[in-house]
Amino acid sequence: MKAIAENIYERGKHGIKYVRRRIPADLRLAYPEKQEHIVRSLGTTDLREAKERARTELSRIDAEFRMKRQSLDLNRASLNPKRVTKLDDEQLQSVAGFWVRNVLLADDHCRQNGLDDDDFDELGAKLTVQRAELGRMLAQGKSQGVFPALHGFLHLCGLNYVPEKDEAKRATHVFLRSVIEALDYQLTRQSGGLVETDKVAPANTHPLYVVAPERAPQDLMLPNWEKVFETWRDYVRERPISTTIASQTPWRDLRKFAENAGVHMPNEVTPELMTSFAHHMLDRGLQVVTINERISKIRAIYKIAVGKHVLKTNPAASTLGFKENGVKQRKKRRLPFDNADLSTLFSSEVFTQHKRSRGQSGEASYWIPLMMFYTGARPEEIAGLALGDLSQDPASGWYLNIVDRPCDEDRELFNDDDVPESHRRTLKNAMSIRRVPVASELIELGLMRYVEWLRESGETVFFPTLTKDFHGKLSGSFSKFFGRYKRAIGITNSRKVLYSFRHCMKDLLEVAGVPSKYLQRILGHTTGDGRVTDGYGTDLPYDRLSMHFSQVKFPAIPALPWQVGQGIVSLKTADS
């Protein structure tokens, strides 16, 4: 092999590039005899490309060296075990979990290599006998019989366990249960059942490092990916599930990208790696706005970890995202539905033949688009309405009271005893809390009849059939249905979506000459006077807001007054 750059070599007539790293002397025992170097192909003949790939490959080799060094340290630990006389509950559970995982990993290896009929039958018989014997011991409270096995296992882990009698009885009871648990998983596999080791026995810290953390390598004592994310999540009490999931996605993507580059801990991420991650997302085809949002979320996670003194630096603090030119940005903006779209939508079978979604949406198929059109509210704001949110002002008429409705733990702060936990949700922000007038057109379409029908059925919310999706959104299922439905009836412009109703309302408010601050409040935004001003005094006078709203002239639509759903809508497009 010919050296052409630091750690980079080439060989063969095509000049394929390789990375070559000498194995440290203290790690030679962890590799085959006489092996002194690690050599890996970079799969390219281009030197510039080889240098790029070499950085990643060398990071992987360094990570491999760290793991080998830890493994050797653990093997040597049994030659000089730490004497312990007592294990607390957490330490015992760690030992138990470590035992179960190692048994299942060995079982995985055995089955993956294949078992002939005799070996398979012999293994099954052995597991069955062991399960019966150990189960009897547990039932009789004679767990002390497994003490030699526990003592031997801990010795291999670098611990000399010499407990008093009562301590030994407590420890062997926990250990016996873990031995039986491992046997049960093996027997499930023996009968053809699926048992995934990483799910039932996830990786955990080696017992030596749990009991004697002073012997752990320094990098094992640093917070892992889960710890850093939990620090961010728990910084805000009862952080909404949807917010947590939205930040969890980019955090997991970063972890996967970092580990592929040989970086296994969040504290090892560098600003350069963050920049590479940003370009990686761009290469995957993610939209610029999505990439920038993900970088912002990662930056926030690191910021909290640094502020809580879990990490020392924020590698994403100066990471640049991407910018698009104005033309591209304008092309991506959502569009309002025009009059032709509104006519197409509201003359379709949901609104004239009273057919409904095949899924959970039910009467929401009819009412959510109409209520969004006539209120400008967000989908989740409408989906989470309770019947009690419909109120009447003596002077200004009916309105919807859009409010936060947190989970049961905060119930004492709100008078919502009649709203089930399944329909509790928080709004986008504090300025989303508002009163929105009910247009006379909604009443003419049968809103009051619908509410009375729900009350007669014993319901307390507008859309009782809706359930929260993976992101905790009540409107999630309906939003997917609406996207399919509007395409099926011929509205195929991808920039016209459920949120387009809010753009319609904004346009109608502007045409009606509604002052900006009232327009913003109807849509659930700030008044436009600034954060300081918005934080003082009460909300805008409702009578004036209602007066301005009454000036809006809604275009006529062909929807017929509400009737209970009768049949299922068709989602077939004209050319399908």
C-alpha cells in the first residue's frame, strides 16, 4: 500500500483509497494475534472524497478503540474485584436487567446460528426443567439456592459480593426473579413467539459502573442522548406531547447521523458536525423551512442542557440553516380558497347529501370546514370545542369561547368538569385564547340544532368521535381526511389546504376594513401593539370586536342545512 496522505493509502491498479490506523499497544489483546493495524476501504479513487470519508471512518475506529478499551478494563476487573456487602434496590435492578439482557443476547446468537432438530428439542427440554425447578424455588421462598450463581456472575462483573444473611436473601429473591424472567422469554422463543431483546431488556450500564462509578471510564459518566433530551423536556412542567414529539424527531435524526460518524455522545457533537448535519438534511430533500426549524429545536435542547449544567457547550449555537430567495418563498405560501373552490367544496356530497367520513371524523366532516370558514379558527381550536364554549352575549349575540383546556392534573384551575380527558388540549399560545363571534350563516346552517342533538345524546363536546393522534392532536385524523377529500373533488393545488380557510377569513376581514388589531384578535394573534402593550390591561372590547366582525360579507355557498350523516363519502378521483 502506498501512503498518499495522513492515514490514507492506495493500492491496486485503480488506486482505491484506504484508511489505515495503528492499533494502540494496550489494545492488541482485543484483536487477533499479530494484527497491528486496522485497514478499511474508502470506496473511492478520488483523493478529496477519500479525505472526507476518512474523517468519518477514523471517528468510527476511535469509537471502536474506546469500546475495546472498556471491554478489556472489565475483563481485568475480575482479577481485582471490588468488595461490596450491600446492593441497594437500584443496583439490584441493574444487575437483574444486565443478566436478562446477556442471557437473551446469547440466546439470539445460538438461534441465529441455527439449531438442528435434536439440539432444538434438547434446548426446549432443558429450559422447561429449569423453569419448573426455579419456579418452585420462588414459590417456596427458597431463593438462597441461586446465591452461588449470583456471586459468580457478580465476580465476573468485577464485584466480590459478601452480604449478611438478610441482605443475601433479599438479593437472591430479586436475582431469582430475573433468572425466571429470562427463561420465560427463551421459552416464548422456543414456542415460536417473537421476543426482541432490545425491547424487553434494553441496554443498561454495566453493574461494576453502577456499584462503583469511580471505576467507570469518564465518557460513561457523561449524559447520554436520552438524559439531555429529558433535561429539556422536564424544564417545562407538563410540556405538551405534541411539542415533545416535534423536538424528539430532529434529536433522534441528529443522534443517528452522529453515530454513523462515530460520535456516540451528545457532548461530542461539534459545530462542524452540526453543519454537516444541516447539509445532510438538505441532501435528503427536506424543505428549507423544515431544516431551519429542526436546527432551532436542537439548539434549544442543547441550550437547556447547558443552562442546567448537564453539558458545557452548545454545538448548535452558531449553526446556520439555509435561506431561500423571495420568489421561492412566495411560491410555497398557502393560498386561500377562491370562490370556485368554495363552490366545489360546499356543493360536494358531505354538504349536500350529508355523507360522512368512513373513519372517526363523523359529523366533524360537515362542521369543521364550515366553522373554520365562518370563524377563521385553527383546526385544533375547533376540534377541541366543548358545548359549554358556545355562549350568548345579550347585546352582541352568540360567540365561541376558545380557551385552554389542560389535562386532569390542572383541572382545579378550570371549570371544565364536564369535558372528558380525551378532549382536553392546550392552544398554540396565550394570544389564542379569545372570543369569536358566530356568524348568522352558521346558525342558519343548523348549528343550534346540532348542539341540541349532541346534548340529547349526553355529549359535552362538539365532536365526541374524534380521538387524539400520535402527536396528541384531536384534529389530526380529520386533517388527513380533508386532504384526501378535497383532492377527490378536484381541488388539487397543494398550496390549498385546511388552513386555507384562515387565509380566506383574513382576506374577508381586510375587505371589510376591519382594523388590524381586531383582525389579529379574531384570528388569535397579538394585537400588533407589541409584546409589552399586549401584556397589560384586558382584551379588546368584545362589543367593538363583534361590531367589526358583523361587517364581513361572506360569499354565498351551496351547502345545505345540517342533517345527521347518511352514508359514506367516496374518495375516488374522477380519473381513478
